[in-house]
Amino acid sequence: MKTMTTFDDFIEGFIAVANQADHEYEQLSETFVQSLFRSGLSGQNWACGLLALHIGAANWGVHWEDAEEPEDPAGEEWKGTRQKSGKHILDGGSEYPWGGLGIAHLDSSALYRDTYEAWGEPYPGAKKDEMHFNALIKSPLADKYFEWADELLAKTVFLRWVAEYWISKFWKPC
């Protein structure tokens, strides 16, 4: 596994996990999680924030390979959620339209204010509509939204922006 030393290394690692389609549960590998702490970067806001985003907000689990599995505080044996549950990093596009946009499940104000402001609207007037994600995907405008979302979700720079956005807005390290 590549040594993780920068935010981009971790984003690329999370994207690699997200692109795996042959697993039942959303899980980070033990090796990947340990690489964060062995890198010496665990004290940095973004590093712990990424773990909090995936394990806490997105409810991903950890696949314990070699170490003895610690007790899972959620009582789920570290399974995480099932793939295509809205918790996958690429959920939100036309193939898996659940849970919001990207791993942070951008929805409501995070979607129609900040995301549209930064990345443009999926259709003219979307920002003004302030349409909730669940209403949007059931509306006649859904196809335009899905096309826009698919284009964004294919860009590493957007996935990085989602992670940075969530960390800056919602992650409060202690």
C-alpha cells in the first residue's frame, strides 16, 4: 500500500475503496486505517476528519485483517452499511440515487446553497428552488440533476471538495 502522507493520498485511497464493487459492506481496510495513524498525521484535523466522515457520518465499517477486532461501539461487528445504501462515496448519481450527493450526502442547504455556489446548478433556477434531495430525485428535473451529479462525482477534485467541505463545516475535533 502507498504511504499516506497528504490529504490527496487519503482522498485517493478513499476513492479506491469506493470504486470497489465486489463487497457486501462499506468498509475501510485495517491497513488503510492503520496507515493514517502510522503516518504521524493523525493529529491533523483533516486526517481524523476523514475517518470521522467515513466511519461516523457515512457509517462505514472496518475490515479487520490481522489485528484482534476491538469491540464495535455501534454493536455491528464493524460491518458498516451495505453497498448501494446511500452511504457509498459515489452514491447520488443516476445509478444509485439515494442519500444525497457524495460521501457526505450533501442535501438541502448544503446542496442548494454551498454546492451549487461552488460547482454550478444542475438546471437553471435550482439554487432558488431550494429543492430537498428526496423531492429533487422524484421531480421532472431528476434527469438533469443526475447528469450533473454523475459529471461531478467522476472528478477527484469534486470528491476532495466534498470531504474538505464536510470537515470545515461539521467536523469539530476535540
